[in-house]
Amino acid sequence: MGPAAPEAGRAQETQKVDRAGVDRSGTVDSGGDRVEFSSSLGRLSQAISTDSAQRASRVQTLAAAYQAGQYRADSQATSQGMITEALAAGHE
């Protein structure tokens, strides 16, 4: 093992602690190291969770409509969305 190996092990250890050691205040304590996250991060996380829940609800509603034979895809809107997304990806 070269000199970078101990550092790589430490980085992996830190990542494990970060995933398991974050408390509700957004503070991580890994044997003396301490990181505090701003309240903005908490608000962002909450917004993402809310969006995920709304999306899951919408998918469930669409799945039920499809299974009942009531879902009719709008092929024009779908194709326009695909083209718009492809063009936007080309500008990145």
C-alpha cells in the first residue's frame, strides 16, 4: 500500500460516519471531527422529500388509471417533452 492508502481508508470511514452519524440538528461527530450543516440544507432535504412523495402519489394514480384502462397517453405532448429534454441536454 502506498502513502495514499491510509487517507483513502479515512475517507471511507468518514463517509460511513456521515451516513450513520447525522443527528436531527445536522451535526456530525466522528471522533473529534465536527461538521454543522445550515438550516438551508434541512429545508432543501424537506422540499426534496415532499416532491418525492407527490411524485410517488402521481405515479400511483397513473398506474391505477392505466390498470383500469382509463389512461390515454398524449403522444404529441410526450414527443415534445422528449425533444425539449434532448435539446436541453445538448446545451449542457
